[in-house]
Amino acid sequence: MIDTLHFQFLAVHTLFQRIFLRNLRKHYPELLPGQPKVIDFLLTVESAYQKEIADACLMEPATLCLILEKMEYSGLVKREKLPDNRKNIVVSLTAKGREIGTFASAIFAATEDQVCHGLDQSERHELLRLLKKLYINELGIQNETPLQ
């Protein structure tokens, strides 16, 4: 095992994603990469502009646009222009998308339990606190200066 922070970040991310996707695809093999993240986000906000989804899911707008097109075609989301704002498109889950999202939420929770096995509640809270801190710090750095 490589004992560096970056390797551990990559390893845990890969492990989490592998477990989650394997379990999700047993029931919904048609889901494509990026779709579970979008579904999870839309479950929490009901509807959002495409830019809000891209920002929240850490995706490039062009990538999200392709993902949403496939999700709309599959009946997972609906996109509509609001009467008072014809420029921006609002995206929301369909009943099918919410059904898959509810199932995916349970798999996310089970995957968290599996990956965090051996950590007590206080360690889980501390891990979450530290990860949030890293995320917020990185957002601040990205907004201040470009990566070199």
C-alpha cells in the first residue's frame, strides 16, 4: 500500500465508486456514468438550473448537457423553460428518476457503511467535517487563483 495522502484519496474514491456502481447496476444496469450523481443532487433540491447542477456535481456544463440529454431520453428527468425566464432551463426528476434516486440513496448509505466499517460515529463525523473543510478550502483556492 502506498502511504501518501493523494494515493489514499484516489484509492478510497475508486473503492467507494466501484462498490456503489456494482450494487446499483444490479438493479439499474442502464444508468450511465454521471447520472447517479445528478439524480442524487436533484433529489435534494427538487429542480435546478443546468448551471446549478453542473456546479454542484463538479461537472463541465457541456458534459452535463450530454448527460441530461440521455437522462431525458430515458425518462429520468424533464427539462423545461419557465415562462418568466426563457433563457435558462430548469431540470427536475420524473417519477422514474425519483424511484431510482430513492433506491440509489439506500445504496449510497449501504456503501458508506461498508467503506466506513470500523469507524465509530464520532470518527465518521470527524471524517465528514474534515472532508467538508478540504472541499471548502479548495473552492476558495479555485476562486482566488487558477491552478498553475
